[in-house]
Amino acid sequence: MAINNTESDLAVELQKIYDGEINVSIDWFWDCGIEIRLGDGM
């Protein structure tokens, strides 16, 4: 039986983004999914 580690994998990847000082935006909407943006608006 495989163990699902998606939560810990996500936490590791988010920590890498934070450590790399990369701007990230994660938005979610109740009716139309999620939007993820890397970098800044410039």
C-alpha cells in the first residue's frame, strides 16, 4: 500500500520557493479553481 505524501511534498516545494526569495501568489475561488503566479507583476 502506497502512502500519499502530497502534503509534505507541497510544503517542501513551498519552502524552497520561500528560501529562494521568489514571489509567489496562490489564489483560490469557491467556484472556479485556483490561480498560481510566480514572480512579480514587473
